[in-house]
Amino acid sequence: MDARCVSMEKKITRRAILSAGTAIGGIAIGGSILGAANILSATKPASALPWPWKEINPDEIQERAYQSAWAKIGCMYGTMEAILGTLADRYGEPYSTFPIDATIYGSGGIGGIGSLCGAINACGLLFNLFSKNQGDLFALCQEVSLWYENAKLPVYQPKKPKENIAIVSSIAHSNLCHISSTTWANASGHGLMTPQHFERCNRLVADVTKQAVTMLNAYSAGKITFKQKLNSFSEGCLSCHGPGKVKANVASSMTCDTCHKNPH
């Protein structure tokens, strides 16, 4: 065989190998694309909001909320698990599709930093799932927040308490975890981050869960009335400092005098 034939054979061999490799790669890539397409086509799209609300007896859900809160030491989780878990048990989808463990972050005022109470955080998320429009959503959020600020909590007496102790009730005058908890600690004499503190908060979860269900029942039936209002001190603040007013440097619908005393 002369040099030209040897050279041609090498070129043909190389070309054949490269062509085969390209074909195999194409099959592999094509197979991956087809496989991904099959996976995507098999995945059901998320159910559009709002989800339909199904009436729940508020008194029947409190023990589940209390026990669920203890399960994760999670106030947000307790409310979400009790309500969506009950709906999922009874009706399946879409309620069963919600990843309830994703709400554990709300514990202790968002990851333990003492911000928004996790139970109220849960209410906002629930209202978002079931409200018909953003105006209704915001009205529901404001109503439950002001209710929480002014209610004497906790009230619920567990059927199977984890800590069988007398729990003092207190009025937080705030929706913030650290204010709510500290106000209770000062009123009760118990320390924070103790079993007694967790018992108090988990009973409070049961109370907030009942309130959320009561509101959603009424809202779904078209019978809800919004009763909660800021106190006169706070209304006076916002008459100058609220949106569109003379000062317009406050954007809040929370009670002002819990933290801010009269500067005038």
C-alpha cells in the first residue's frame, strides 16, 4: 500500500469515528431532551389561585393546630398544617400539593429573629390562597393583625397539653413576636425560650388558627365584616404622617403607641 492510500485510510477512519461520535452524541442529547419533555409533560401545572375554600368548624381545628405547633416548635407551621392538612385529608388536591414544611421558616418571628408572629404570617399566606382579589387580601390581613394586637391571648385550653400549667393571658398591642412574647413574659413571670413559653405560643397558635378559619368561613360566604380599627392615638399619628398626608413619612397600619410615645 502506497503512502497516499495509508493517508486516505487514516482520514476515512478519523472521519468515520467523528461522524459516529456526533451521531451518538445527537442520540444522547436528543434522548435527554425527549426525556425532559416527557417529564415536563407529565408534571401537572400548579392549581391557579384562588383555591376554593371549604368550610371548617373553627372549634374542631384548634387541637390539631396546637399539636402541630409543638411538632415543629413552629407557630407558622402549626396554623398552616392544621388548616391545609385538614382540607387535604378531606378533599385532596389542590390542598395536598402545598409543601407545608416550607413554612417552618416563620417560627419565632421568621427564623427566630422576633419579627412578625408566625401565626399571623400563616394567616397572610392562607388569605392569599383563598381571597378573590388583592383588595380583599389586604383587608383580611389588616383585620387579623389588629385583632391579634388587641386580643387577650392565649385562651385555648388543650385537650392533651404538653405542659400542664396555668397560662397567663396578655394583650400584645403588636403583631411582632418579640413584643408579644416579652409582654407575656412580663405578665406571667415565666422566662422566654422555656417549655412554658413554647406552651403559651402553641396555645396562641390554636387561637389564631380558629380566628383565621372563622374569617375564611365568613369571607367565603360573603358575610364577613371588618371590625378592627386602630386606636385613636394611632389614627391621630396617621392623620399627619400617613400616606398622602402632610408629613407622609409613615407606611403602617400597626398600633403606634406600643413603641412610640406622644412626641407633641
